[in-house]
Amino acid sequence: MSLLALRPLLVRQRSLSLSLLRYTRPLPSLVCRYSTGNAPNHSSKSLSAGSDRTDVSTDVRPIGERVKENTKTASYMGVILLGVGVTGMLFYVIFWELFSSDSPNNIYSEALERVKEEPRVKDALGAPIKGYGEETRRGRRTRVAHTQYVKDGVEYIRMQFHVQGFRNRGTVHLEKRKTDSGGYEYRYLFVQLDYNPHSPIILEDNRLQQDAMRSAGSPMPQPFL
């Protein structure tokens, strides 16, 4: 047989060999895809299981440390509440002192204005007149001395402060009682002069009307001690 007769057979055999190689080459990749596709996905299941358990506490501290931390937090909260209460009380006291007409500060201011406008006091002390509280040994002036008390169910306030003009000085004594309407009215208000303490300048004296039996024996106001 000549080579020309065998040539078509060789060409056909070569084409068959190429076809077999073409179809057999992707087999390993198919096997790998099949194996990876059918393998159980343990990692995804474990991740999903871990994400589902959100109720598990992440606090791994000892119980004693957690109790100590909670106690410290409670103590801090108590200190804060105490501070808020004290601050509220201070604001209430300041508001009452400044704006209440029955506060000692306002009673002092109102009495001082009456004393400064009294012509007899102006003549005795010499205008202008200024008022101030108690003096220490070093000459420092403190707050106005006052006391509040209850007698027979009635509230009283007693006060003493000093006044000074360009000629003389004096001491103001006053007492007020609380009425049924809730306000305060004078029992007495007078100025005791330093140069003549036995002849005070009386601006108010209602003790006879308010308590006739008690004031009948001593119509003269007594100095506040």
C-alpha cells in the first residue's frame, strides 16, 4: 500500500486523538468542582450557629469584681443624688432670703428704710444714715443678728442691727409676730442712741394692743440682748 493511500487514515486517526484529548482534559476540574460542591459547609454552619446565640454573656470577669463594680456605681449614684438634693436646698434658701417678704434680709431692709426716713433719727444721728450688722473685735461687720421662735403657737422674729450717721450712732431693735393672714406685723421698732440709751426713738410699739396683760407692767420696749 502506498503512502498516498494511508494518508486519509492517518488524518482521521489524528482527529480522533485530538477529540479524545479535548473531552478528557476537563475531567479533573469537574471532579474537583463536584467534590467541593458536595462537601459539607461546616464553617458556615458554625458561624451561623455562633451568630444565633446572642443571649450568651460576654462578661467573663469574676463575680466578686462585678459585685464590686456595681457597688461602686451605686455609691456614685448616691453621691450624685445627695449633691442634687443639697443644691436644691441651697437654691431654695437663697430664693427665700432674696425674694420672700418675710425673710430676715427683707425685714432688715424694710426696717432700715423706715429708720433712715424718720426725721427724729436724722436729727439725732445726722444724715446720711447707713446700717450694718454686728461688729467683731477687729472691726469686721457680720450679718444682722436675729432669732425666730414660737410662743403659744405664734411665730415671732426678733432682730437687732446698728445705724450710723455723720454725728452719732445707734442700735435698732425690732420684733414682729406672724398674723392669722400669714404676714408679719410689728410688735415694736425703736432706735436706742449710743449717747442717750435711756431715751430711745420709738417708731412702733403695738405690744399693748397685742398682749395687753403682759405689756401693762412694762410699756417701754426692752433692748434686744
